[in-house]
Amino acid sequence: MTLRAGIFGYPLGHSISPAFQQAAFDHLGIDAIYEAWETPPEKLGHAVASLRSGDFMGANVTVPHKQAVQQHLDTIEPLAASIGAVNTIVRDDSQLVGHNTDAYGFIQSLKREAKFEPTGKRVVLIGSGGAARAAAYGLAQEDIGSLVIANRTLGNAVMLAEEMSNQMTDVRASSLESESLESHCAVADLIVNTTSIGMLHGPAEGQSPILEEFIPGDCLVYDIVYNPEVTPLLKAARRPGAQTLGGLPMLVYQGAVAFELWTGQPAPIEIMFTAAKKALES
């Protein structure tokens, strides 16, 4: 019996999850296929319900469904409930359980790939969606010094900042158009983009969420967009000499945890990284 897993998102032209998840299944000799299920918002409920039957193990969930998918699940694990976003679904008999592996993937990437220790650091976080929630939660657990949440819609940034005020003392909201954003970035140790701005095949392809002149040369700029590998934001950050980190490591680390939840086996991380990099190059 061939098992099935896949990813829900819209659009999905950028996704390389099928490449590295399939490589992991094949490497361990697991009879399973991993597919891309491009799913517009109005069809999400029906698509998720289909996981309850057949040979499905579960699914990954990406933009724009990480918050909306929760209403279609039977149970949400405590971490995902705290974050308010689900990026992994695990089928347990006929029950669908929501998990969040993004927070883990986000922090692991910072520490392992960028050698960045978040404790006490000043952070500007761009975005207020599911990925932003996971990043903010992960950073709060690392006891960062301060957090500024910047978003095009200020109200959404304010709501997330209010939620995070239970986790940390110095957190505030800003609009991406605010004059104060430049001053926040100027003293930041870490600037993170959690939006889809700059994503290949996305609505804001070729764009950067902030102006190049906002980026100091002595900070780390982390763009969780992984396709293209070097986004417009990362290109802008490199010109003044800032350290940069792309989204590929976070994608693989969070995907590895999802793989282990589905299969109960340790994920072959190096195999997954190799397949992911090859998929990006092609």
C-alpha cells in the first residue's frame, strides 16, 4: 500500500517540499508519495477533509492557510494552539491533528546555520501571519531583548504584539510605512521577513518588504522566503555588508519534524538538504 502526504497552499509554484520529502521517503525505503496540492481558500475545507480516508499520513500547510486550517481539524497540539497557526497535519486513525513545526525550524536555522544566539537581541519582525506567529513565539522562548512587529496593515501587527506581550515585556507594533520603522531597523540585531514578499511566482515577486537604506551593516537579515534562494531583501542586505540567512534551512528543519511525525522514523536531514538545494538549482 502506497501512503500519501502532500502540501496545501496557494499558490504552490514556488514549493520544493515535494522534492526533499520524496527524497526522504525514498532514502528510507518508505512506500509513499508526496504531492503538491494547490488549494484556493474556498476549497480548503473539502481538501483537508479528504485526508480522513484512503492512505493519507497527513500534510504540510503553507501560505495562506496556516491559521484558517485550524477550524477543519479535530485536535490542535498545545504548541500550535499557543502560536495560533498550524503548518503540519498528522492523521491519527480518522482524526486530524494540527502541529506547528515552524517555530522549531526557525530557531534551529538561526542557531545552526547563522550561529546567531537570540537571547537579549533586538529584533524587527516583518509580517503578522502564521509564520510570523511561529517566529515570534520561538524568539520569545529564547528570551530576546525586544521585538518590533511591522506589517502593512498596522492593526494586524498590533493584535500580534498584544498577544506576544504575555510572553515578553518589550514588544511593539509598527506599520511598514511608518517613519519610525527606519529607526527600529537601525538598532536591530536581527531583521526577519516572514511575508511572501519577494517569493518566486508570488504576488510581490521581485520586491523587498523594506528599503535598502533601512538595513544596517552590522545586523543579520533573515528572509524565510526560500525561492529564490537569494531574495531581493537579501540582495539589498548584502550591499551594506549585513549577514544574511535564506529560508531553505528553516524549510528543511520544519519539514524534517513533520516527516518524523508522519513516519515515526528519524528524518535523513542531509538527504533532505541535498534534494532541496538541487530542486532550487533546477
